[in-house]
Amino acid sequence: MKLNSESIKDAVWKEKGYFLPTYDRAKMIEKTIAAPKWVHFGAGNIFRAFQANLSQRMLEEGLDDTGLTVVEGFDYEIIQKMYRPHDNLSILVTLKADGNVEKSVIESIAESCILDSSDEKEFARLKEIFAADSLQLATFTITEKGYSLVNAAGETLPAVAADFANGPEKPASYIGKVAALLYARYLAGEKKIAMVSTDNCSHNGDKLYAAVSAFAKAWTENGKADTGFAAYIDDETKVSFPWSMIDKITPRPDDSVDEILRKDGVEELDPVVTSMKTWVAPFVNAEESEYLVIEDKFPNGRPALEKVGVIFTEKETVDKVERMKVCTCLNPLHTALAVYGCILGFTKISDEMKDASLLNLVKKIGYTEGLPVVTDPGVISPKEFIDTVVNVRIPNVFMPDTPQRIACDTSQKLPIRFGETIKAYAASSELDVNDLKFIPMVHAGWLRYLMAVDDAGNTFEPSPDPLLEKAMGFVKDIKLGEKDEAKVKAAVLPLLKDATIFGTDLEAVGLSDRIVSYFMELIEGPGAIRKTIDKYCK
């Protein structure tokens, strides 16, 4: 059982329980290459598990007759060493909370392309695609940093600066190359298209627009592009940049899934580690839950993706859904489990949900403290969303997610995941910020985490975080067993007052004393974290 176009014709795949679509793939590929509708940038796991599967369902249900063109612009070897050797096929393994495993061969990718302007053949094909009348949308999963044109110091990246100066002929930067493809579409007759970021960041459409627009303005101002190009990018009746909210967990392919596939007889499953250190396998494992909400702004039309579960709505509703997820119903619960999971010695998020105290902690944060300030987006029920998170998604034992992974960049997450709720309480005439007891416990837990000593008294390595060294400096002189609360408060108060980290000055809103009090209990000695979490949450 090899993953290629010939092998999947063998009946053994179905005998082993794999879903194989029934549409004519050869005809689909022919039609897609001749008249492409949907291009996707970013050939990673989320694309293979979500967008490619949406396209497959459209094809299988007879709702469309063309598939996808996937484009990789960061790590070309993903295409060269994984996609093309497997005829652009992949295996999706859906890990369900009830213990069932669904295995599907994803066949909807008609063509894989490399976003390399120095490769004349590859770039010419992409320009041809972008000049096509049929093209309706380009979607993106290139991570939030993929849209940034500057470094951490706010300085324009060298490749971007060079592209600004040199124009659209052979740009080197990612967005420069995307802008060059849009310029090809402009030159072909100012043809319409929707540029849809589906990356997991707020107001993602604005981020993509800002990046593309910067190139259009630079090129028109310095005479490297036709004077009408910038106006074309700015005209949303021609080029739109819808907002979206995406939510689906696709962790790194797990060894247990690899073992299932090998027992079935699937060959050539060894992952490829590229020269850029990308780890990619022929299969993707993913949770069953998925949400994709998109602002319905498509100048050249769009596939009927609402028939396979995508929600199309107004920009304001997309924003409400995003805030619901990030500020209340999912991300805060994940961060709480990440912080306490690390200091209590857990290595799987799902195992934490078997712990009565931690389960109660996330329920209190979500239902008791979060729901009173959430704005109901109307298209998804906040309570039902939390119900799914708490009862299905996080407890899924087949999802190999770790608190250590989720604890990455915690300092960047705290202001949105908890700060917005705190500010909502502080601004409310009906709610009292002093009623918040469990969000402050997460803040106290983070202070304890910054000590890099677990509940058994053993040191551990905190997850990467751009402000880790700075934050750890506030607790570096605090030891387990410290009794002097005044000394501890003096040490950590400057950190707790930092609104850039917490979203608000925690002393000014009246929560710092509660956080310090919890923290004092957490540092009493080995076992104090368990004792404290059980005391308040069991």
C-alpha cells in the first residue's frame, strides 16, 4: 500500500477501512489546471486536514468539479519531497474523542506549485493561474509572522526593502511574490479575486491587505508598476481581503497514528525533515471539531463552501466569533492548562482533563467568569462552543497536544486571553472585578511557572517566550518556602502592573493582592501547587 495514484486503486485500501472518494480524479485535475478556482498558499498540516478536506467534500458531494492548487513559499522541499512523490495525495487521520479513528485519502489537490520567482517555470505557471478568469479565491495559512514586513525592532526586512526597490519581476520576499502574482492579474485585465487569510490571528484579512498594499504603493510610487496597481489593490470590488476565524487542532503527526498506518500495510511513511528543519509526513492527524467563519466578500464569486460547514457572514460577526474563541471560550482554558500542566508535571493536555481540580478550574474560567462578558456572535453559541471544548476537544486522548507546546509565548497571550475579560468586568456596572477568582489563579500560576521549578521541586525548562528572561527576572530571588509576603509582593508587583503583558494594570483594577496571596500558597514548598489547586478548585 503505497500512497500514489496507482496504488490507491487497489481494493485493499477500502478493505483496511480507508475512505477513498468516488469522483473522477483525473478529470478533476484536468479541469482544475485548465480553469483554476481556488489557490492555497501554505502546504502545511492545517491545509491538508482542513481546506483540502473541504474541497474533497465539495467534489465528493458533486458541489464542485475543480479541486485545489497548493503553493508553498517558505520551504520548497515540502512540495519536492512530500507532495509530488506522492502524486499530491495525503492521508487524513481524524482522531475522535470516542476512540474511533477515521482514515481518508485526500485526493483534492490537483496541482502543487513552488513560490520561487527565480524558477522561471514555476513562477510562470503561477502567473498563468493568477491571470485566469476562473480564479475566485486565494487562501492562506502561512502563520501570522508570514505577513510581517519588519523585524522585531520594526525595521523593514532586507528582502522586503530590496523588493520595494526592484519591483515585481523577481521578488524574493513571500508577500512580494504574492503581490507580483496580483500584479499579473491586474495586467491581465484587473480581474477580480478574494485574498483570504485563514491564519489563526485576529483581523487576519487586514494583515494580508496591509502587507500586499505596501508593495503596491512602493512599486507604483517608484515607477516599477503601472500607476493603477495600488488603486486596484485598494478597490474591494476587485480585490477583497475578508476576515476569517479558523479553529482546528492539527498537531505534529503522532507515532501512535504512524503505527496504525504501518499495521494496515501503508508503506513509505517515514517523515521528511527538510534542510529548513520542517518535519512533514505523508499523513496528518487532526481532531474532529473544526470551525471556519469567513466574511462573505468575494468579488469573483466563490465555491458553495457553506454546504460543507463553512460559515459566511459579516465582518463584525467574524470579529465576535474570534473574540469569543480567543478571549473566553477556548484559548484562556488552554493557557490555564498549559501553565498548571507544566508545573504539575503533565505531558498531555488530555490527561489534565482527568484531574478534577484542573477540570473545575477551566470550567470556572469559561462558564463562570467568561460567559458573562462574552458577546454572542449569533452564528455559534458560546455555551455550546465551551461545551464542545470541555467535553470533546480538550479531553480527546488521541490528540497528542502538550502543555509545554501551548505554554509557548504565554506573555504574548495573557493580555488577550484574560486581560479583555478583566477589563470588561472593570468597565461593567453590573459585574464586580473582585468576583474574579480563577483568572487570578492562572496569573499566580504563571508567576510560579516563571520560577522554573515544578511541584516536586525539580527544575524544568520553560517554553520559548520573547519576554521569558525579563519576566523570570521578577521571581529570580524568590525561593520555595519564602514566608515574607511583603518581600514577594515588592518583587512581583512591577510585573503585575505591566499592562503590556496582562492587558491592564492588575494593581489598579484591584487583583494584585489576590494574585500575590495565591502565589504565596503556591510557593510554600514541594506539593504546594497540588495542595492549592485542590483547595480552591476541587
